[in-house]
Amino acid sequence: MITRMISGIVGIGLSAYVIQEGGRMFAIAAAVLALLAWIEFTRAFSHRGGNPTLFTGVLGIGGILYGAFYGALDVILLSVTGATLLAVLSCVLLRGDVSVLDVGVSIAGICYIGLPFAHLVMLRQLSGGIYTTPVGTFDLGTAMVWIMFIGTWASDSFAYFAGNAFGSHRLAPAISPNKTVEGFLGGLVGTIAVMVGLGYALHFPLEYMAGLGAAIAVLATLGDLVESMMKRYTGIKDSGAVIPGHGGVWDRFDSVLFTAPLVYYYTIYFVL
């Protein structure tokens, strides 16, 4: 527990610094996290006997994040297309080592991990206003990244406490036996409340923030369930041990893979 608390405090401090700094530092941090998550993803499926194309994913995800930082959609598309074709070719060139199933897993994993982290980088790059709050002044990209992370953390935290206090009806017993309907509802209500509070501080329309809170709670839960399903399929408990007491990067960012694109498009269509 102490190790978990210490690593959590250190992680929050580092995250705050990187988010506030933005720019190249944020993009590099996102790329490192994405590549670590990809390595954990390939290791998980290797545990079941598969052989996802690790190097193809490194190239593809690296290119996707590069394109996201420079706002170059053509580079992102090139990276996805190139990684897809290279993965398919590896099935031919490395016949016997890389199966058709491995190719499918590789392409899905590259998109599943690379594109959400690209949305996270693009979200931080957004500009369009300055927002003054009781805790400081933020530009649009910084504010929305904080909203995304705080909303995701709120969903997880409220669901955990509500589930422990009131949980009795299993939400998805075949995938994640510990999740309950009561926990999900607690996460939903708590996240909406937190988002409305952030909306008040940032002078955003409260009804839009309430809707965003509900959407974050739903997608954060689905993101967690997706990773749980994959871990159950591959027979692993944690994706890694990079973060002491918390598991791997994939474990910590499974919900963010769903909420980062959500908040990006919310910002594009409702804020800008």
C-alpha cells in the first residue's frame, strides 16, 4: 500500500509537470507511454502463444505520434497504412513465425493504442482561449487535458468506493467479476458532479459538462472492461510492473484510450 501511495504521488507530480509544460515534452512522454503500452500488449498476447509484430508497432505508433504532434494527418494515415501493410507482409516474409491471427492482433493493437495517444497529443495542442480559475490560468489544450484526466480518475475512484460500499449486482461477471452496477452508477454520478464543478470553474456550459461527465464515465468503464477482457483472454493479471504498486502502463491508461478521443472531439465540436 505504501509503495502504491508513493508511486501514485510521484506519478501525479510528474504528470502535472508534463501537462503544464506541454509542447515537445508532452509529446515525448505520450510517445514513451504509448510504446510501453504496446510492448505490454504484445507481451500479453505472446503469453498465449501468439507473436504480434513488435517492431512494426514501434514504427507505426512512433509515426502516428509524430504526425499528431505536428498536426500532420497525412503522416498519421501513412503510419497506419504503412504499419498495416508491413504487418501483412511479415505474415508472408516470416511465414511460420507470424500467423494471420498475429497480423490481425498487431493491426488492431497499433490502432487501439496509437490512435488514442495521438488524440491525447492533439488535445494538448489545441488553442482557442485562456481560462482563469481559482488554481491558476490555463490555455484550452491544458484545461481539456486536465478535464480528461480528472474525469477519468473520478470515474474510477467513485466507482471503486461506491462498489465497495454498495455493490451487490455484478456488471460484467464474465469479464471483470469485481465490477458492480452500483459501482458504475456511483462513478457516473460522481463524474458528472466533478465535471459540473470543473465547468463552473472554467465558465463552460454546465449542461455540456454534465453530458461530458456521463460520457466519460461510460467510456472509462468500457475501456477498463476491454483491457480486462484481453487480459482474461491472454491469461495475465497485470500488463506489467513499470509503475510500482499499480501494474503496467496499459493497466493505468486503459480508460484513457477511450476517454482521450472522446474529450478531443467534444472540444472540437462543443468548445471551439
